[in-house]
Amino acid sequence: MPGPFAPFEPHGGGGPRIREIPLRMMVPNLITVLAICAGLSGIRLAFEHRMELAVAMVLFAAFLDAVDGRVARVLKASSKFGEQMDSLADIVNFGVAPGLVLYAYLLDRAGAIGWIAALLFAIACGLRLARFNVMLDDPNRPAWQTDYFVGVPAPAGAVLVMLPIYLGFLGLEASRPVALAACAYTLLIAFLMVSRLPVYSGKGSGSRVRREHAIPIMLGVVSYALLLASYTWLTMAVSAMIYLLSLIWSVRAYSRRATLEEKMSKETAGYEVD
């Protein structure tokens, strides 16, 4: 007798059917579901005016959403079902949740303009994620360009857009002029997400580091974690500002790399003609 739920098919209907699903296939999906729960809980906490906990939940949701893909690769549990779940979770955790938390904290003081800004941010996040998924299947994209995102990635956008909240926790008054400035800032982040701005991804650095860099990197990571634990909102605010400034460096690095690749391509074409 069939049960009340449809059988779990991690790879859709195209693969072979198996009677029992390995537990490792479910772990990444469980992490994704927990991330959605954390993001939605952050929205609830925001409208209950428990703002610090709300922001923490949204950041925790972003962390879980970043982890689930890596867990799937480590456990060799990647699936088509998980890919679809992850895309849907990204829209909630990186678009809807940060936008609504920011609206509940500050943007509502700007009236309808604040709601429009929050709405446009969520829509921009959805468009950004859709474009990212499409570009993954682009066979004509040069290999070196995979070192760069096209536009600010959704996770970074979620962290950046809450900068006014971090500053509010540090003492910035939540007045109407500040709310209007935050609306403009929210629209700026939304634009950066859907723009063609090249943003360095760090993927080109590989998974290995030189031996002499190992200890400084470990000390740096530990120091950042300690700062985050001791001065949470100040560290988040400074990190967001540094990231925004790093976009200038990213554009320059991309331009230099594009010039170099074009020069190498012309030289290669010249050798082929000779």
C-alpha cells in the first residue's frame, strides 16, 4: 500500500530507482531546510522587534546555505533535487529575509519608498541567482572568467544590505533621513547584484596554500573570529565597508586580466598564421 508521501527521488525520474536512500543523500537537503527555517525565523523575530537575534538568524541562514553545497560535495551526495532546493533557499535567505529584516528595522520609517526598496532588493536577488544558474551552463565562457562573479554574489549582497542595521546597533539613530539614505543604499546593493560588475570570487587561488603562508592565514582567521565574537557589529560593519572598497580593486584586476588574455590570444593567433 503506497504511503501518503511520494518517494524521494534525489536525481529525478531519469536515474535508476532504488528502494532505500542513503542517509548521506539527505544530509545536505536537511541543512538547506534548516537554513530556510533560520531565514524565516529571522523575519518573525524582526517583526517582534528582537533585532539582534533576527540579524543573527539571517546571518546563520546564510552560513548554512553556504555550507550545504560543500557538505554535498564532501559526502558525494549532490543531486538534482538538492540543486533545486538550494536555489529556492537562496532566494529566501539572501533576498527576502535580509530585505524584510531591514524593512522592519529601518526602511518602514521611509513609508512606501522603504517597502519599494526592500521589494526591489528581493527581486534583484532572484534575478541575480537566475542569471548565475544560467551562466553555469554557458560553454562559451572563457575559463579564466570563472575566477570572477558577474555582479555582487547573493550571499555578499545579503550581508552588505544589512550595513545600516550594524550601524544602528553601534548607535546610529533610526530617523527618517537615515531611513531614506538606507533606501538609496539598498537600491545601490540591488543594482550591484544585477550589474555586470566583475567581482573576484577567489576560486582561482585553488585549494592549496604555500607553506610559509599557512601560519599567517590561520592567525588571520582566528583573529577575525575573535573580533567577530567580541565586537560583532563593529566587525560586520567594517567588513562590509572593506568589501565594498575591494570592488574597485576587483574591477581593475579584471581589466588587467582581460587585456593580458586578449594579448595572449592575438599572439597565439599570430603563431598559428605563421
